[in-house]
Amino acid sequence: MNPDASQTPEPIDEWLEQIQQENPKPENSSVESVLETEMQALSVDTKPGDTNTELADSTNEPVAEVPLATDTTALGLETESQNNSLYAQAEQRLAQLQQTEAGLKAEIATLQATYSTLQTQLNETQTALGRIVQDSLTQLEQRKQALQISIEQLERRQERIRNEMRTTFAGTSQDLAIRVQGFKDYLTGSLQDLAAAAEQLQLVPEVREREKPTVKETQPSETQPITPQFAQQQFQDTTKQVRRLIDQYRNKPDYYGAAWQLRRTFEPVHAERVSNWFFGQGGRGALRTMGSRLQNTLIASAVISILHKLYGDRVRTLVLANTPERLGEWRRGLQDCLGIGRPDFGPDRGVVLFEAADALAQKAERLVKANQLPIIIIDDSEEQISLGLLQFPLWLAFAPDPKAMKNYDDDF
């Protein structure tokens, strides 16, 4: 055989070894299968050549060697092209694997950096959360201690108040204090009235004038010039002045005015009652109660204020109520509405408080003789009115509401 044919398998074996080292087993198996197929084909091709060679040896030996060399050269070229194709595929696969490896390494580096960042943030969050929890616990502990101290103080205070209520009258009843104060005021006024009456006892020899019946008949004619008249046409100037004062109290209240001037809010319902008493009843009549002694005091204060504007210090207010507590309420209400003080209450002062109608009538009679102008205020607790009170020029009575009889002891 041609020596070239014997040298052909050597580069194939070297190529197989390189393929086995560079490529994985599946690729080597495919290459080996291809090579085995080529070798079988080569062996098949060489067998007819041998028969031909043997035949040619019988005839002409140089002619048989030429086709064998040609086949060997073609086989080498084909094997070389296959080797080049396999090398190209292997290099391409290697480049892809290297690129994939680089991408994976970059992704791993990114993940590692992200993990480090998240780990740092987690540590910081845990630290901050622990600090917040610790601060909150500290604040709650402080609040707990403060609440415990407050509870202890309140418990001690409760126990002290209970002890005071067991041993003294402090805090038992505000109504008791009001009643005591009202009785005190009433007692003071009664003592002052008693002193004034004792002073008047020196005039006993002059009682002869009272025995004359002509004195009572001529007294109205003597006092008639000073008797206020609000419902007659000839007193239009006084009527206008009264209406102007009522509008002033209703529209422009003066809460810091002088004494004897109304200092409280004057609603239209109050103004209507006062106007009715002045112009409808002529200053002598009864008004239905407002449902509260405080509201009744406000209406009476407006009447007293207007009379003081018209007649000045000649006006004397006489209040009649059947209990010291009610008289005390009237005193406080008049002080609050008119801006007057305790010195303005007394027998010879601007306001006098009475519990009995007879004593009030005697005081009013003395005031009339002294050329004074008494205004009699009758509380709605009086079920009956003495006829002796109706002879005086000015009196205002508050009639209880028949539909709702109210006990005013609970007003204050």
C-alpha cells in the first residue's frame, strides 16, 4: 500500500485527544461516531481497491497505485474541513460559556453588594427600633409612676374629705349656706327696722293726727302732685322718657354703668313686661312670674332703675317675701342687676326687705309722709296680698303661674 495511507490515522487520533480534552463527553461521542463512520467508509473504499490492485498486479502494477493516492488525498481534505468546523464550533461554544461565566460573576457581585446593603440597613433598623422601644418603655414607666403618684394623692384627698364630712359640716350642703346667709341678711334688716321703729317711738304724742279721719282724706290730695302717672295723656314727656330708657336697656346695655342703673342683658320679653306695667297698668299691678326668681328680679331691677332716672333718691324700694331665704335671693339679685352694695340695704337706705306685709305698709306710710316715693315689690311666693299695700302709688306683684306652681326654694 501507499505509505501516505498508513500515515492518515495519526492526525485523526491526535485530533480526537484534543477534542476530548476541550469538549464535554457528549460532543466527543458525536465526533467519535463521525470518525468511525468515515473510517468504515474508507475501509469499504480500500477493499475494492485491493481487489483491483490484485487484478492489476496480474496485468500492470503502476496503473493501480494512482486511484489509491487520489482517494487518500480527498479523505484528508474532507477530514481537515470537518476538523476546522469542529474547532470553530468548539471555540464558539467556549466564547458563549465564557460570556455566560462573566455575566454570572457580575450578577453574583451585584447580589453580594445588595446583600451587604440590606444587611447594613437591617442592622440599622434593628438598632433604631430597639432605641425607640427603649424610649417608649421609659416614657411609659414615667407616666405609670406619675399616675400612681396622682392616684395616691387623690386617694389621700378623698380620705381627708371623708374625714371632714364626718367631723364637720364642710361640703354637706350648699343650700344650707345659702339659707344661713339669707337669714343673716334678713336678721340684719330686721334689727335695723327695729332700731328705726324704736327711734320713731319718741313721736308717740303726735298720734293724735292719726285719729283724725280728715287726715287720711286729705293725704291723697297732698301727695297727688308727686304721684307718678304713666297712662295719662298729659304725661307724654314722662312716657317718652320711659320708652327711651327701655329701648336703651334692650339695645345698648351698659354692664359697667353707675349704681342704680341696669347692668344686665334686657331681652324683648322683659321689655314687654316692663312696658305693660308702666303704660298698661299705670305702675300699679301684677305681672305673671317669669318662672325664676332671678328673672323676676331682673324685671324689678329695670323698673327700679327707670324710677331712679325719673325721681332720683326719692325712690325707696320695699321688697316683700315670706322667708329669709327668698329675701336673701332678692338682695343678691338686686345687687347684681343694679350694681349696688350692702350699704344700700337698710331702713333708711334705698332698699328695705320685709317678711311681713304690715311692717312694710307702716314703712311705706312713713315714706309717703316724708315726701318719698316707695315702690313695693311683692314676691310670687305670697299667696295673699294685704289690701293695705294697694293704697300706695307704685307696687309690682309677681303672680305665680297657675299651670306650673314651682317651689323656688330649689332655684339657687
